[in-house]
Amino acid sequence: MRHIQLAIILFSIITTTCALGFNGKLVNIPERVSDIPKDVTTSAKIPNIQNLAYRTRVDLYSLNDSKDTKSFKPQRALVDKNNNFIFEGLNEGEYQLIVNSYDVTFHNNIYRIKVGDDEIIAFENPLGYDSYNTSSATKIDHDKPLQLRYKETKQFYERSGGTLVDMAMNSPFGFIFKNRMYTILFTVCLAIMAAPYVLQWINPELAAELNEAKVQMSNERQGGESARRGAMGQEIPIEKIESNQNYARSGKISKRRP
């Protein structure tokens, strides 16, 4: 029994000493969120923006177990005030690292971690891709931490200052201004409709000439249509009369026959 116990103790010591670990660091994280709108009232629920590190969740999922025994219960690491986190005691195999923050986003927050005999390699594994990026291999350890670069601050508030732009965007015609092509077409139509009225103020003489030309064109068009109708009125009735007379005669003859 003693030999078995010693063997178990030695095995556990060897496995713990052989297990590897790595450090991670959140880079360029701002000290506070400074982009909160000025019109937020004091009664609004504002999150605690001073503790960015404590609202960052770092989970490491093991991909070594079989599908039947996977519990998907991750190892979780805490982020300290210097935006550092650490994982220790990792056995050989593959892991999935997911870092989520309530306040900020990262350029890449999902990594595939491969733990070997004596080294750990991290690969970028963006969301939505079937496989990880093999060209992004980075060797990491306690001395060379995995760096997650800050991208932008998350916004949870909508600015509603009551300006004309906000009123236009929130109106039933807001879809026009949200689409560039619709906005261009709408502007061109307004310009065409307003051009005659604007021209009367800018150049009244040119506006009068355009009105005279428009009236002349409409008169010519009406004169041409009336002449065409008159010509059709002189020719068509004669033909109709002759055809009607022939049709009436044929009808009378057919009726007289027994």
C-alpha cells in the first residue's frame, strides 16, 4: 500500500510540475469611459465605469475531452487592476480562450490555445470562422503574455438632443436620409421642384423667358392636337356614313326574304 501511495504522490507531483501555464494582458485599456453623453440625467442608471478590469470575463474552455463527457465548464481567470490575468496547471491539449468585456471591445477576443510538452502557442480564432488562423501563431508563457489589444469603447446610450438632424432621422422619412442613394434622389427632386421659385428671385428676366417658352410650347402642342382632331373629324364621319348605309341596306334586303 505504501508503494502505491508513494507512486500516486510522485505521479501527482510530476503532473503538476509538468503542467504549463501562461499570462495574458489587456493592452491600451482606458482608465475610464469618457464618452458618456452630456445629456444623461442623474436619474439614469450609469454603470460603474471605474472598475473596467473587474467587468472583464476571461474563460478558458478545454477541448480535450470527448463529446460525451464535455461539460463546457470553463476555467475562469480574474483580471487584476493592471489588466493582467493568468492560467496555471494546464495539461497538454487544446483550449479555447474567450475574453468578453462589458465596457470595451478588442481586435480579437477569441484564441485557440495549444499546450504542448514544453510550450504554449496561441492562434487567433475569430468568431464565425470554422478554423483558426494558423499564420497568427504566437508563443506565450508567463514571461511573454498573450496581449489583447483594445479596439473601442462600448456605447449604451443614444444621443437625443432634439436637433433638426435627430428629428429628420427619427421621422417617418428617416429611411430616406439613412440611405445615401435615397438622399441624393430626394435632394435632386427637391432642387428640380424649387428651381423655378428660386429663379424668380435670382433672375426674374430669365424666369419670365422660361415661362413664355413653356406657354408657347403648350400652345403649339394644343394647336397640333386640335388640328389633328379636326382632320380626323372631316374624314371619318363620311366613311362611317357610307358603311352604315350599306349595312342598313343589306339588313333590309335580308329581312324581306322569306
